[in-house]
Amino acid sequence: MSSSAKTEKMGLNQWQGTDVPKRNDFNTDNQKIEDFVTTHTENTVLHTTQAEKNVWNNVYSIQTFFGNNANSRVITCTADFTPRVAIVFAHGYTPQVVDIANESDYNYFGIATNSGSMFGVSLSGKNLTVNQSTTALSNVEYRNLNLKGVMYVCIFFR
């Protein structure tokens, strides 16, 4: 015989001294607890999924490449997300070098988004395009985002 009293929420047995519990009563209670815990822990409205946690914990990816002097070059983001923003800069260089003697300005830094970018760099999906100037742009300005032998760092943001 099951108990003469039950819990309010889950209907689990609350035996009195005069009740005679049976094994099936315990098994039924255990199944109710199992079902409740399973339903609760699988509720993605109350609990975050592993995929959601991965998004929160994996907000950026860093890659490097060595320049090859090509006028244009595509660097593909290898992260498991499509970036919205990318930053590229030459390792060991300042963002901009001004050569007063030659009246030239060399840029080693760029920011790109899917909505718009700095001159000389662009982002489309997972592809970051960097440009290397062989002649001056805007009279004195050079884009040095793929200079041969220079190591560049790309930071891709989710």
C-alpha cells in the first residue's frame, strides 16, 4: 500500500507509522524524482546550453601571418564563428610610420567590420582582406598590411 500522505508538489510518498510501503512505491517515487530532475536540467530557458556557454567564452580568435608583398591577400578566420570585427597590425611596428625626408606615411594597422572598414582592409564573412601598396595612395600614404617578411597579428571578434 502506498502512503496515506503525499508531498504537495511531486506527490511523493510520506509514510506514517501505520503505512505498509511496497518496493513499487519507492520505485515510483524514484521515477518521479528522475523525471523532474531530467526535465529541469534539460530546460534551456532556465539553463544555458553548452553552445551558449561556448559563445560567451569564445569571443575572439588570434591568428598570425607573414606578409608576402602581394597587393591584396585574404586571411580566413579559422575560429568556429564568423567575426563581426577584425583588427590587424604589424608585430613590432607602430601603427603608423612617418618618413618626413621622403614625405611618406606608412600604415601598419587596420580595423575592419562587416559594415565598413579602414582604408586598406576589409572583412566579408570569415575573410579578412589586407592590402599592400606599391605606390603612394592619397599622394603620400602607403598601406603596409602585407609587407614581405613582416609578421602580422589578426584579432577576430565574434
